[in-house]
Amino acid sequence: MKRVILAAAAAMLASSASASTPIVLSDDGLSSQVTYVDLDLHASTDRSKLKDRIRLAAKNLCLDGKNIYPLAVSPTRAECYRAAVASGIRQMNELATR
């Protein structure tokens, strides 16, 4: 029983260590880090939660809430958002395959 508990603790430690590096979204020197230490990237529900976090971080990074102009008027903001989300999803997928 003791060995099972030690093995489980070691596995949890290894998975938390690998999850300590956040996903980083960046644009023009600004960056946003998205943590996933509380998520299991092998579970589809947790990947969905991480995608929501990535979208929110990209929104905060690229889409200034004070800007009154729609994204159609400012395609660079829209492109920033799309690129940041794509980068975050790519990083998530790479981490999930480890």
C-alpha cells in the first residue's frame, strides 16, 4: 500500500512539475501567461477549460476594452487575437501529447 501511495505521489509531482511552465501569448513585447496546473490536459473537459482561458488571455492582450472601434476597423487587433489564440492552442496540443 505504501508503494502505491509513493508511486501516486511521484506521478502527481512529475505532472505538476511539467505543468508549471505556463502557456505564453505575446504581441509587440506584451505577454500573457495562462496557467493550467489545475487541469488534466488528457481530459477533453479540461482542454476546453484551457481553451477558454487562452481566449480570455488573448482578449485581454489584444482587444483593448476601451477601444470603441469594431474589430473590422482595426484588423491588426483581430489578427493579434487570432494569432494569440492559435499559438495558445498549439502549445496546449503539444503539452497534451507529452
